[in-house]
Amino acid sequence: MVYYLCLRFWVQTVIILSGILSFLISAFLAIYVLYRSPKNTTARNFSLLMCASACYSAFYSLEINSPDIQVALVWLKLNAIAVSLVPVYWYLFVRSYVGSSGQKKSFSFFAIFLIPAVSIILAWTNESHGIIYSRLWLKEGLELSIIQSTKNWWFWVFTIYMYFLLGFGSVRLFVHIKRSSGLYRRQSILLILGVCMPWISHILLILGLSPYNLDTTPFMLSVSGVFFSIGIFKMYLFDLVPIARDRVVDAIGEGVVVLDRK
């Protein structure tokens, strides 16, 4: 009995510390990148992605440590904002990193925010219609307040849309990996590795394979932060992104000498 109680205590402690670590890493990267490159569109999108990830980690950590279901539902609604924005800013970040078509930019920017915006509104009004969750309750016998749910049709609409954005962005990175070489290829590989861990965690949650229905996605974001940090501090991720390099080189007809900071 004592062993079981100690095990539960340490599991809860690890979960809480993982949430704090994930929040700190994401928040640091968001602030650092925006401070360093405030006029860089790719850096701004990455900073917003990290900001949404930090909120995801913070809100979910507060949700599972709530004293009752009423408080947990408040954090669940706040977390819906972060969850809705993470795949959007991932796609926007990848699009600006590898380049996009300017003619369709204004329309697609509005279109990709439509379903997340509707999802946020529905999440905050779910009690009146049950379109996202038809039933919510806390799992009994746990120290953590892990919300269980009976999911309704809009939940699956948003989930499919979220996976589409994550998948489409990842495919564009894979294509870029094949077309690039050297430092830019290594940058893209790091970005792919960074997004894989939380994506796999969320898939396990959707399939019902996560222990106690615990969403480990925000905790895996700390692993993503490690990969992204390597890209930023070791591979100069935002010093010269591939699309900027391509446009500069294509516009020059003479020979080019490239120098590093040293």
C-alpha cells in the first residue's frame, strides 16, 4: 500500500514538473526568437507557435491539478484556445520557412483560422449544445483531475483538420529536405523531429492508448523545444531561412561569396 501511494506521488510529481518544464522552454523560445528577430515573418510565426505551446502546457497542467470538475472545465476551455492555435501556427511557420504563393496568401490566411475560431466558440458554449463533448466527467480513483469525455461530431471535424495542417506542413518540410542540402536540410530534419513527438502523443490519446486518458502532448512539447533549441542555437535557424536564401541567390547574376559571422 505504501509503495503504491509513493508511486502515485512520484508519477504526479513527474507530470507536474514535465508541464512546468514544457511551459518554461516554450515561453523562453517564444520570447527569445521574437526579441532577436522581430521583423522576420518566419520568426514571428515560430514565436506564436511557441506561445501557443506554452499556453497548452500551462492550461493543461492547471486543468489536471484542479480541485473539482468546475475548475477543471474552466481550464479546459482556456486550453481549447491553445490547442486550436498550435496546428495553425505550425503550418504558418512552415509555410513562411519554405516559401508560399503570395497570390493565395490573404485568402488562405483567413481560411486556416476559420475552423479553429469556430472550435473555440463551440468549446466555450459546449454546455448549451454538446457539439464537441456530449458528456464530461472526472475519472475516479486518481489524484489528478483527468477529464473523461464522450466526443461528438465537431470534435472529430477539428481533429481531422488539425492533423491535416500538421501533416501538410510536415509534407512540405519533407519535400524541402529532398530539395535542400547541408545546413538547411539539417534544419528541416530537426523541425520534423520536433513535431513528431507531440503528434505521436496526441494520436495515442485519440486511439485511447494513453494511460488514464492523460494527454501527454503538452509534456512532449518540451522534447520539441529541445530540438528547436538546437536548430536556433546550433544551426542558426532564423539567421537566413531557405526562402530568403533562394530569393537572394536567384536575383543575383554575378558570382557570390558567402561568409559566416566569423
